[in-house]
Amino acid sequence: MFIMKGKRDFIASGAVYTILGFLPAASRVFLLPLYLHYLSPEDFSLISLNTMVASMLSPFMTLGLENAMNRFYFDFVKHPKIEKAFISTLIISILSFSLLLALIFMGVGNRLFLFSFKSHRFSFYPFGFTAVLTAIPAGLNALYFSYLRCRKDLTNYVVLNLGLFILTSLGEMYGIIFLKMNVEHLVWIKPAITLVVIFLATAFILRKTGIRFDIRFLRISMGYTTPLLPHLIFSLVFVYTDRIVIEHNLNLTYLAIYNLTMAISNIIDTFEQALRNATFPNIFKMLKENASANVEAISRIHTINGMILMVIVGGIALMTPVGAFYLLQRVYRPLVYLIPLALIISVIRFYYIVYGEPLFFFKRVQHISWSTFLQGTFAIIFNLLLIPRFGLMGAIVANIMSKVVQVTYVYYISIGIKIFQYKVGFILTSMFIMILMLIAITFMTRQIMDNRILIHIIDCIPIIFTFSVLSYFVRKNKISIKRLW
């Protein structure tokens, strides 16, 4: 009875941490219906570009130090004084780096914007300025999420996540619906609210830990995160190259279509990251205890995470024609065949997480950086070659091809770690079949755009396949749903 209760608690806490970790990062995703209804495609593009710049600035602001929490927390947790000094040092360091680099960017930001973007509407003030204000608390925010998750402090985790999500969402909803703000004023709401919430969270945590700075902890953390920093920077800079190339070669309307496509695809990426953050402390603990002995348990977690991902992919594929045909303006109709293709990116990313995770633990993070550099280099090349000729589909294909290069590299490095081999062939095979299905759906729906009934039928195939896979897995292993985790 006690064991079953422990499993139920694990499932429940994992679900809570995943969902709540997903909400703040996806606040603007939940507001997509409002953006699409109240804003023109051009204004929606400006909001998306603002979000993009803030995301790109974040790793520069923190130098990746927030990632040291997951790696070293369990080394210090048994020594309360050391733990508090470690956390306080990270807070002070991240805050100092963020403010310093924000000042530097303020000085050169206007020139960077003039060089990088064709549209005169997307100017440094207010879009770049508000992106900086959004990026400043982003690193602290990520640090606090990891800290509270590692401590299993569910109460404060809920307060922080829900607080950010509700306040930022309500603030932007009020600005859009009641104040009818134009996009140049709307972009100020999110950074203003986030700064206040993170300031209060910082005061709360420092009150517990005390204000302590120990250069040893900074050196230890930098020793881990510095080799990882190129990965964090390259992953964002290269990922967003497609938006910049589209903005230069096409126009803001095409960019709006592409941004909406990728925003819907990124719902999965954001949820996938939240799911990883929710389960990572448990995986890390099992790796630390005995990597070889816990392979089965870790593989099972990855398998269930993959099945959850497949359900979401199948659900989005099923709902895509509903939104494109009945809920959105006609200009967004290409989503019918663009989204299934874009969903492949999220499926491939799962392969990357499975084989990239051991590299973090076994301190092979330099290979993570190299893999991201390869992915980014090929992304730039493919984008420059394919977007001018094939437009939006070329951008998505470029993204897929570059991620395949990245996963291939990470796979060969990961299997070289002889003491640790996953047993996830079943879920990876199922996901490969899902990729083939999504490719077929993309080209079939593009050819039959006028036959809505047939498109609805075709888009049911991935979700039917997913539930067939889940049913087969349960029957083959003779387990109940309660024991999947």
C-alpha cells in the first residue's frame, strides 16, 4: 500500500510541476486567440519578434548560471549553511550579470536593430527596450523554478508559477480588450509585471538564505556552465534565424503565418521542457545513486514522457484544420499543411533530450555546445538556401534538417558512454513512424485544400496511432496505467 501511495504521489507531483512549469513560459501562447482576433497579422508579428528578442537575450544576461542549480543542488543539500550560501551566490551573480549586460545592450541595441531587421516599425524603442526588461528577470525566474522544484517546495512553486501566469495574462488581456492598446504600448505590460513578481520572489528567498557571496561557488558553477554557454546562445540565435530571413525575404504577413505555426509547435516544446524539468531531479538522483542499476527506471520515465508527447502531437494535428478553417482569418489557411510539418521538429527534439541528457550528467557538456553549433550552422545555410525558393515550407524543412544533424551527433557521443545505455527503442520507433505520418499529412492536405472532410479524416490518423501504441505497450508489459511511472 505504501509503495502504491508513493507512485501515486510521484505521478501527481510530476503532473503538477509539469503543468505549472509550462504555464508562465506559455502565457503568450494562451493569449494567441486574443492576439489573432484583436491584432492585425503585422502587429502579431511585432509581438512575436519582441518575444524572440527577449528569449535570445536571456542566456547572455545570466551566462547560463541558472543551470548550475540542478547540477549541484543535491551535492550541497545535506549541508544547510553551504546550500544557502550556494543559492545566495547564484542569485547575486545572475542579478549582477543581468544588469551589467543589460546596460551594454542598451548602448548598442539601436544599431543592432537597424542592422538586423528590415521593418522600420520594429524599432529598438519600445520593442528592444522591453525585451531587455523581460530578459533581466528571466534568469532569476528559471533559477527559482529549479530551486523550488529541487526542494519539493510545492506551495511556493505554485504561488510563483501561477502568480506570473495569471498576472501577466490578465494584464495583457486588460490592455488588449479594455484599453485597446496598440502593440507599441502593449509590450510594456509583461516586463513590468514580471519585474515586480521576481523582485518579491528574490526578497523572499534571500530572507531565507541570507545575503552571502562566496566566490568558490561562482567558480564551481561557471566551471559547469561556461562550456554549456555556447549551447544556450547558439540554440537561440540559430533557432530564430528563420524569422529574420523571412522578415527580410518576405513580409510581416508571411512572418505572422510562420510565427503562428511555430508558436503552436512550440506549445509542445514548452510542455516538453516543463515535463523534463519536472522529471529531471528524479532522473538526476537515480543517476547519482547508481546509473547502471537505474537504467530501467530512467528508460521507463523517458518512454512515458514520449507517449505524452505523442498524445499532444496527435491532438494538435487533429485540431489544426478546425482552427484554420473555422476560427481564423483566411490568411492563416496555410496552417493546415504547415503545422503537421512543424510538429516533426518537436518529435525530433525528444530524440535530442533522450540522448543529450546523459551528456549533462557525465560532464560532456562541450559536446552539447558542439551539437548546437552544428545545428545552428546548418540551420543558417538551409534557411538562406530554402526560404527564398520555397518560402515558409522551406523554413520548416531547414529547421528539421538542421535538428537531424544535431541529434545524429549527440546520439553517437551518447552511445559512447558505455556504462549507461537506455532501453527506449520502442518509443523511438513509434515516434519515427509518427514523423512519417506527419510528412504524409503535410503533402496530402496541401493537395486537397478544398476537401475539408477528407482533411479532417486524414488528421485523425496520428491520434489513432498514438492510442494504439499506448494500448500495445500496456498489454505487452502487463501493467496498469497506475504503474506506468
